[in-house]
Amino acid sequence: MLHFRVLLAIVLTLATAEAAYAEIKITEAHYGAGILVVRGNVGAPGREVVLNGRVKKTSFRNGGFRFIVPVLPPDCTAHIASGGEEASAPIAGCEQH
């Protein structure tokens, strides 16, 4: 019985650690008609999500996020930061200047 409890504690610890350090996923990043749309998921609800170091939102209940802004970064890349993690994706429909 003691081995079962130890194993259960290890599994629960690993599951909690994985949820706390979920990878940022950018599922959409495109620019058109003067509007930048960036969508994705940070793996947890209520997390602060920052686009290109400037625009802040809070993740949805399912961990998702969506930015719809009239701002286009000069490098045509969407940079997302949340919970000490960062991810980047090229922006479709954008041409570098």
C-alpha cells in the first residue's frame, strides 16, 4: 500500500508540474485590412498573456487567448509571453519593411 501512495504522489506531482509549465501554442497569426489577429493557448485560465511586449490580455477559461489589434510589428512576427514562457510565430499577410 505504501508503494501505491508513493507512486500516486509522484504521478500527481508530475501532472501538476506539467500543467504549471504548459507550452504556449500560437494557432493563428495573420494581418489583413489593417488588423492583426493572433490566437492560441497558454494551457491555463486566468494567465496574463502579452503580445509583442505591449498588449496585455488574460487567458480564457480554457487557456485560450485572442488579440485583435491595429498594430503590426516591423519584423512580421507575433511574440507571445505568459508565465515566464515565450513563443513566436510569423504573421501571414505581412511583409517586412
